[in-house]
Amino acid sequence: MSDELEPALQSLIETHEHPFVLIDAQYRIVGANRAYCKNYGVRKTDVIGHFCYQVSHRSSVPCHQNGEDCPHQTVFRTAAAHDVIHTHFDVRHRPEYVRIKGYPIAGRNGLQYLGEAMITVTDPEEISCDSLRMVGGSPVFLQCVEHLSRAAESEASILLTGESGVGKELAAQYIHKRSSRHDKAFLAINCAAISETMFEDELFGHERGAFTGCIGRKQGLFELADGGTLFLDEVGEIPLPLQAKLLRVLESGEFRRVGGVETLRANVRIVAATNRHLLELVTAGRYRADLYYRIASIDLRLPSLRERRADIPALAEVILKRITVSGGQRCELSDAAIRKLMSYDFPGNVRELRNTLIKAVALCRHHLIDEEYIVFAQGAMPPALSASPASLSSASVAQMTEAASAQSMAEMEAGYIARLLYTHGGHRRRVADILGISERTLYRKLKYYNLAEG
């Protein structure tokens, strides 16, 4: 069938450096260039004559019937170019995010075709960090991934906005990994957690004797992140007096350690994040306009979970694998549980979804999590937890997790942590990894819940 394609059209598609296919009005692939065959590890005879949705999406129906933005439908209806982000499958049959540029192409005898150029945005496995991968296939999520990928290629400062729990630090890590600084340090700091007196010390370090009890030199985050990326989380919480100090180093790249006289320089890219409306704070006089424009050269909003409900099942699957890894209780969601999750607005976004699933795993009687174990912050408590004393690390913990109806969220978390510790022989690093928290944070929880030895 490739031999039947008129030479002019075959020459046209071969001029594209990216993978390119030609599709007719019936969704059949009638031409493919060498770049496409090489990228996807196929021969022309493997794809020509087949439906595009079967080849690219492993689907039995056109993508618009699955709720996706279909370039075929749009281009043939409007005769205008149309760009979309889709999930395709690579040569190893793994999903990848692809930007498709669809063009109307006219053939002889009045025949119309859709030309599709395919540009890989990223491998989903790249969007990862120690606690969770960014997962999704919804149009709003895929568009967000493309914006992050394009922003990563620049050297401009980036401001990530969005509600709490949408994964801003994860997005910042993705930007760093996709940037030219990927082989240098990525450091993060929560600006809301730093007291005014310690702000300079954390960012710029100090010299020996800079203050009472200071017995040595300390490098600050700007110095440690030289050549890399510094993520400033909750940047909207910085008090006004400290904003001026941050602005100076962002403008000049120069700073001094606290108590020092030597002027140091650092080449650091800033990625900042906030769930506040900084321009409203600027108007109210509570945030410096010059600092805002310095950190927001590129302003990207991350979508809330309720804006991409279609991604909830895939997200939940990844989260469940994460919290039940390494020999823990492997759980799956029933169809009713998935429907319940997708019907909820999740004001706490992915973070709340994760906490909800942690509770569900802790309370689940069997390996199948039914809807009764999906308990939201304001919801009723599920049936009693079936954990026996033998499955816990101590009698006191068994009592704590005996009756779910009498438990608070904190008690359920304590019970879950205790079960993980028992399952993994008290290995704190492994338990911290499963929970997606640092070992230090786990230790604080153990002390708080009276689970620490001694």
C-alpha cells in the first residue's frame, strides 16, 4: 500500500526530521517516514493500512471516543492545523507522552489527508521522585507536562502555582532533571518553615563565631546549589524584611555568609512554588513586586486533582504499589472504591489521595479495598480494623488499632506505621521509603506515637 502513495506526498513526509505519518479520512495510516519507523522499531508494512488508533493507542476505537482531543476529527472538520498531547507507545511498548502536530494535506484528485508529526515530550518514568511519580493521561495533565518540559529547557526562573498537594516539588524535580543542570545539585527549602532569624543562615551560611554557640563554618543553600537548582517552596510566606535579602542575591548572584566579609557568587536557577496569589499580595503591599517578577519569569499553574479525575485510578494504583511494596500487604481497589474516589473533590489533592489510601490499607480486612474503607476527612469511619495482636509490634499498638470507629486519623497512622515496622523487622529506612517520608520525619512520628524503642 505504501507503493500506491503518490511520490510527492512520500517526499513530503520524508522531509520531516520527527516521526511523521499520513492518515486518510477513514483513520487508516497510508504513509510513514523513516524517522517514524526507526523511532518505533517498525517497518512500513507493519503500520500502513492499519487504523491509527490501533497502532498508536492500542485502542479499538478512535481516541475521541475515549474522551481524548482527536487531531483527526478536528483537522478533517476544520481544515486547520491542530496540536495535542497524547500518550503513545514506544518501541518497547511503554507509554510515552507525545506532542502531535496535525496538518491538513491535500493529495491528487481532491483527496484530503491528516499529516501527524510526533515529538516526544517525555517518558513517564522520568517524572519521578523518591515518594511518587507524576501519573496521568488526561488532556489537562498532558498539557501541564508539556509546559514543564518546555520551561525546563530555558534558564529562566519558574514560579509553580496551584493548590496545596498538587505536587509542586515533584514538578520542580522534573524541571531540574530535564534541564542542562541535571547533573548538578537540586536542593529544596520550605520558606514557611524558616524563622526570620535563621533565614540568612539557611540560604547563605555562616562563618565561625557569627553568633553565640557557632563553632564552625556552614555553607548555605545557595553555595551548595551552585550550578544547580534551588527550589523555594511556599515562597509567598517570606516576610517582607527577608524578601529584600533574597532579591539581592537573585539579582546579582552575590552574597556573604553571616558573619563573613568575603563576597561569594553562585550560579543558581530558582524554581519557586506557592499556593497563594502573589499578585494580590503585591497589590496589598505584602509582597515585593520586584521579587515577584524576578521569580516568576515563567509562571506555570499545576492542575488540581478534581480537574483531572480521569487520572485518579492510575494515580491510586501507583500509590498503592508504593505503600505496599517490599513484602507488605498488597492491596487493590474494587470498582466501587474507584468510583468513590473519582466522585470526591480532594481539596488536599494528591497528598490527600495518598493519605486516604494509607488509611484504606491500614483498615482493609483483605487484599481488596472496597468502598467502605475509602474514608475521607469528613466521612464516617469504616468497619473495625481486622488486625490481630500477632500482626502488630506491641499490645499497646494492638489496642490502638483494634476499633476503627473509635480512632482518629493519627491513631490509624500510628497503627499503620507499627504494622510496617513489624513486617519489615524494624527497618526504619525501608518503612520511611514506603511512607514517602524522610527517616528523620519517621523518627519524629515514632517519638510522637510512642513507638520508638526506649
